[in-house]
Amino acid sequence: MLRNRFVLAIAWLLLGAFPFAANASRTIVPAGKPYVVDVWGIEDGLPQSTVISILQTHDGYLWLGTLNGLARFDGLNFTIFDESNTHGLAGSRVLHLFEDQR
């Protein structure tokens, strides 16, 4: 169930750049359909509404690369990483995300 929620979160984050998804909302699907759709945006802690890259790591976190920083999503909250709070990060633009074997 948690994996399905992450997949839906990814889909809605990708659609977050479109005007109809500008505000965070929760849409409850009619009875008989097992999904709840959540939409997250800047007002919810995402550094930018356009997500360039997405990666789910082995520990379950969703990592989102934007042009205004890197965000880690735990299913409830975003933690933002950018050059002001992360030593070694060269800039705010995060275009590609990779996870190594460790």
C-alpha cells in the first residue's frame, strides 16, 4: 500500500507543474476504488513546483531534483538540501539522481 502511495505521489508531483495542480489538495476517489490522491507543491515544502528527476532509494525515501534544490520526501514531509545548507553541493539545480549499491 505504501509503494502505491509513492507511485501516486510521483505521478502527481510530475503533474504539479500544470496550473490545475497549483494548490495542495486531497481528492478522495469514490467507493470501490482503493486510491487516495495527494498533491504537494511549494506551499507544502517542495522547493519548486517543477520536478526534474525522481529517485526512490532502498530505504524508502523519495528524492526529488528541482532547479531550486534537492528534496527528500518521507511520505509526509519534505527536507530540502541546497548549497546553503549542504556542504559540497555545487548549486541548486539537480538534474540527475542516482543511488549507489551502498
